[in-house]
Amino acid sequence: MAIFSSVDARRAVERGFDDAVGFLADLVRIPSLLGEEEPAQQLVEARLRRLGFEVESVVPDPERLAERPDSGIPLMSYEGRRSLVGTMGEGGSSLLFNGHVDVVSAEPLDRWTKGPFGAEVADGRLYGRGSAGMKGGVGAML
């Protein structure tokens, strides 16, 4: 087993920083409101494939999931709202990352000091709907 030091980790993050911020900016620019996530999913799928993942599309079945006592999935239609499963390698240990790309409405628009889907970088921060939410998390994971 290779040893990966904190210095190695920092260098890896620094090497990929601009690419990661660029991906997050592209993701934030997509107004992926509930039910309108497909363009964002396409971007995530392309990123997964570029990173070497095999990608499978899954559409949740809310009725089947509701039968599970541990399910927190809301009973709503997921038609046209696929989830992505990215896998890499075979066997061995597993590591699971889970996130979503939908965002809530940016209304009222007049309250924003920067465009909600502009992905503007200012003072070392990226601004936009989802950047400090799960889009930021998905960006960090990928």
C-alpha cells in the first residue's frame, strides 16, 4: 500500500485547483432547478467519464423505494430525472460519494449582489446558486 502524505495531498489539490474551480463554475452556470437537472447531469456524466469512471443512469422508482422503511426518498415522479452511478475498478474496498445537482429558486433576484448563475469569482470566492451547497460538494468530489 502506498503512503499518501498530507504534503502529497496538498500538492494534488493545488495541481487540480483551477480545473476543479472551472468545473464548479460550469456547474453553477446551469440553472438546474428541480425537474430541470438534465443539463447539469450531462456535465457531471462527462466529468465522471473523463476521470475514468463507468457511468450508469438510474431512474428511481418512488413506489418501490417507499416500501423500504429506511427510505427518505420523497414520493414524487422521477421520470426524466435520472441519477448517475459512477464506478471504477472491480472488487476490493468501496468508497461512496453522494450528492445532487438541483438547486432552489434564486428568487427574489433583486436580493443577489452577484448573478445567481453567473459563477463569478471575486475575492477568492465563487458566487452563484449551489456554489456553497451541493454543487460545491459535487465539484469537490469530482
